[in-house]
Amino acid sequence: MSRKKNNQAPKPTGKQIRKALIDIDQTPIDLAKAMGVSAYYIREIYAERRAAREMRKKIAAYLAAQYRRNGYPVPNWATIKKEQTA
């Protein structure tokens, strides 16, 4: 079996995550606790050393909820479209 590689950069990028945390006044440790992972794992995602596509989707959803909770407009990258099933 061959797997198709997804050549798109994972969203959100490390830079977008860092900016979002600054915007909502949270730390990487807060994000790690909310995601149930270690701060080291979050740093690996920040540095783009881990693709972690599913975790990035969870992070995007969490950050979008925090933006809404604080009354800020949600960035485009934080809006994850659900895949349609046929």
C-alpha cells in the first residue's frame, strides 16, 4: 500500500500558535495543560520539528474557542473545515 503524502504545511504553524497565545494572554504551559500533553511536545510543534497534524487541529479548535471567549475575531487558520464523508 502506498500512502499519499500531504505536501501542505500543517496548520496552524508554530508562529501562528505563538501569536495566538500572546493574543489570548496564555502561555505554552497553559496550552500544554489544555491539550493534555507536555510542554516539550508543544515546543516541538512550535519549532516545526513535529508535523502533529491531528494535534494542530485540536490546538486550532482550542485557540478558536479562546478567541471567541475573549471576544476577538477568529483567524482564518483557526477555522478547521470538517471533511465531508460520502
